[in-house]
Amino acid sequence: MPLFINRDQIFAHQVHLLEHKLRSKEERILELETENALLHLRLADCLGQLRRDHEGQREAEKRCQLQRSAQKNAHLALSKLLAQVQGLKQDLRGVFGMYVSFARELEMQGKELLEKVALIISTLHQQRDPLRRLQEEVCALERSLEEEKGRCREERQRRRLLHNALVELRGNIRVHCRVRPLLPLDHSPIRASPSFTHTCHTHPLSHTPCLSLLQDTVLVHSARPGSQVLSRTFEFERVHGPEDSQDAVFEEVKPLLTSLLDGYNVCIMAYGQTGSGKTHTMIGSHHGNSAASASGDQEGIIPKAASELFRLIAERAVDSVEVSVVEVYNNEVLDLLAKDEEGGAYAGVKREVITTATGNIEVPGLAHEPVSSCAEVMRVLGGVLRVRAQSPTQVHRDSSRSHLIVTLTVTSRSANALALARRLQSRQQPPRAPAQRDFWSPRCARRATAIATRGRSAHTSTEDRPSSPASSAHSSPFSSPGPSPCPSPRTSISQEPIRTRLQLVDLAGSECVGVSGVSGAALWESSCINRSLSALSDVLGALADHRPHVPYRNSRLTHLLQDSIGGDAKLLVMLCVSPTQRFLTESLQSLGFGTRARQVQRGPPRTPQRKNQGLRVK
């Protein structure tokens, strides 16, 4: 059978083989190119490594050069320091040599001095006996003097305590006097009013002192040419001289704050002519304009009393403390804490003083602000002092033309253990007849008669005069409650709020119109001031004479302070007087006012337990 060979197949097979070989070659070429690329990368890495090694070697050489230069510099510096140290050593050797020479000289001088001292001692020993006797006598006299001073202080303190106890038992108003130092206004000329002649103002000796102090007594001695020699003596509970500081004045006032927390209402008022230091005593020279501003930037009774009050209540359970400020200007009561509707600034708003059916004195709508520190009290007071009426007079350029009354009301629910014990003890005492007291109006007399009649029928003791506002939980700072209700046989104690108040009063100047030299609208201001202070004197005179009617309603001031003047609140009057003959008439008027105030006997003050309805036995 013939063999047929297909050439096309052979060619196709060969082509296929050739293509296979071509693909193999191409793959080999790709592998070689890849290897070549890898070799190039390795070559670049090697070159970079060589370059970095070369740069590192150069940097190392630079560091070595820097180190060598630093070492050279340090070596030079050390060599210089070594040279300086050597120079200092040489100087030290010289100083040490001088010290040794000085020590030798000092030792020699010390020996000579000791020899001289020994010689002096030997000389003194020869005169020792007379000197020793004199020293013993001086020591004995000093000891005797100290013993006498101690006994004198003890007797004076005992006398003061006994006198305070007597005043407490009598219920008298306590009066302190403060004599201010000489001020520039004592030497400045004053143009007298055409209708008034003040002879001591024009006399060249008008600025000389005419007051002297002896313990708690003020001695007035005036011998003006052409007039009769004046010599009078005024005695008060405490007299402060010009050298007494604000702290010394407040130390005598501080015990009243303890009585405030014991349940008594307290009132402190400053009385005197313009320029006598009332505002300085009550507020201080940096809180307001004061005639005593030359004595320094000191706090007065109001800031110190607020600070002491918050210090005392920090140890007791007190719910709140509120402050209210009013002024009596032109016989009108103005609420200085009331704010206007537009800007919220303080603006004096007129208020009325009313007497309720129970005899309480209230000021409806009076604004109060809660306070928690002395700083807040002074912030409030500093804001309202700018609203207080002030105008210049011939006596003082910033004369206060209104009576300022600052009231701090303390509300507490905590029962005083001592007060509770005394109250329970008083409940066990047999009933006594109602005390005969003075009345300040026929209506109060009729009410007291009715109360006494009911008291005799129920075998209870009630008093006709209204007590302090401490007994009412809902009364205003200017209100006084009625008598305490009769207790029931139950022994539980109701923790109702107990309110006590501290009234701080800065009265306007008590000088006459001729001395102030005002005219026009200011003349009406001075007239209102004098009428209100005259009404205050009339009230004190009626109380001192035990008159059946006391004219509290003759002035808004006396009506507002009725509970403090005629009630059972503890009242302290701070008389501020000028020491010179220039203001002798005004000083005598102030001292006479204080004397009348001391004569007021309001009866023994009732204990806080009988006042406070907050401690009620049922």
C-alpha cells in the first residue's frame, strides 16, 4: 500500500514546534529581564549603602573634630579657672593673715576690757549696799502700785457690773457718751445767720476744749469772757474719749448682740449735732461721709455688729437674717430698699406706720433683703446710702438730713435650753397680780384694763404693755405682739419661728437752725429734724415722769421706734459730742438729752421666754 505523506501536516507540525520554541525563548527572555531588574535594584541598594556609609563616616569625622575643638576649649577654660583659683587662694591666704592679726588684736582688747570691767565691778561692789536698798524700795513701790491698780480695776469693773445690773433691773435706757477729737472744722469760720448770733463762734478761744473726762463722767467747764462761769457734771454708763478707737467703742456694745440671740430686741441709736461723729461711729469713715473721717478708714458699729452677729449665729440654728433700711425725712418714712420699676435701682418709697388693733407697730409693704454675711449687709447699706438725703450746711459739707434706721431681723426655730428651763420654771410659780405699768394712749390703757380683768378671772399674769416683735412669727421688723397666751396642761413645745431684731439708728444733727445757717427748702428740713428730735425728748420726758400719756404719735420717728423706746427692748443711746466751746450749746443739749434718757425707768425687762411665743408649752 503506497505511503502518502502530507506536506501540509509536516509544515504545520514544524511551525508548531517553532512556535513552542519561540514561546520558550520569550519566557526565558522575561526571566532574564526580571533577574536583570533585580540585579539593578541590588546594585542601587549597594550604591546607596556605600553612599550612606561614606556620609556617616564624614559625619563621624566632623563629630570627632567638634569634640576635639570642645576639648580644646574646655581645656583652655579649665586652665583659666585654675589660674583664677590659684589667685583666689593667694587672696585667701592674705585675708586669713589679716584675720589672724585682727583676732590677736581683739583678744588683747578683750583682755583689757575684762580688766576694766573687773575694776568697775569692784568699784560697784563698794557702792552696792545703798543702790540695793534703793532698788528694793523701788521694787516694793512698783509692786504696791500694781496691787493698787489691780484692786482699782477690780473695783471699777465690779462697780460697772453692779451698775449695769441695777440698770437692767430698773429697766433704764443705757447711755454711752463719745467725745470726738479736735477736727479742722473746729477752726474754720462760720458765717452766722442774720437772725441768729452765736457768740462762741466769733470768740478766738471758741476752738479750745471745754470738756474733760474722768472715768465715766463728763466735766463741762467754760469760762468765756463776759459770761457766767459754767461748771457741770454728767455721768453715764460709759464715756469714750477722743483717743478711744472704734474697736474700744464696739467692745462696750458687743454684749447686746448676745442678748439679741437670747430673745431680746436690741436698739442702738447715735444722737448728737452735725459733725460730732454720729455717722462715723455708726457706719465708719469709708462707708459714708462723716465728720470724723480724719480719724482713719475704720468700720463703725453697724459693720462690726453685723460681723459679730453672723459669727454668733454660726454656732446656732438660725433660719434666716433679713435687712431693712428706712429713713425718716421731713417727717415721712421712706423705704430705701424699695426699687423702681424701670432700672431696678434703690429709690425711697413712702411708707406708713400703723398701729394694729393689738397694739403692734407695723410698716406695711416694707422691703426686706435676705443676707448671709457682713459683706452682703454692707453691700446693701452701701447701695442705699447714696439715696439718703444729704446736703451741705455751715457746720458740715455732707450733713445727713434724715434719720437712718437699719434693721437686722433674725428668724430662728431652735429652742434655747436655758430659756426653756426658765420658762418651765416660771410656769410652776404661783400666779401674781398684774403689774401696774404706764400707758402711752387711752386705747392701750383700756385694753390693759380688760386684759388685767381677764387675767384675774383666769389666775394668770398678763402685762398691759406690748412686748417686742420677738414673740410673733409673722410680724414685720417694726411690730410688737400681744401678750403670750395661757399655756395648756400639755408639755409639748411648738417650734414656731422666733424673730428678734437689731435696730441701728443714725439720727440727724440736733443743732438749731441758726447754727446750721440753712435757708429755703433746707430750712424746712432742719425744722422737721428739730421737731422730730424734740418729740423724742418729749417722749423720754413723759416716760421719766411716769405720765399716763406718752406722745409717741407726735412724730413718725417716735412712732416708728415706739417699741424700742417704751417697750422692753434693750436700748443704748450713743451720745456724740464736740469738745470745743464753739459747740458748747449743742454739746450741753446732747448731754442733757442723755441725762433725761438715763432717768427713764421702764420696769424690769421680761425674760425672752415670756416674750417668745415660739416657745409655747401646751
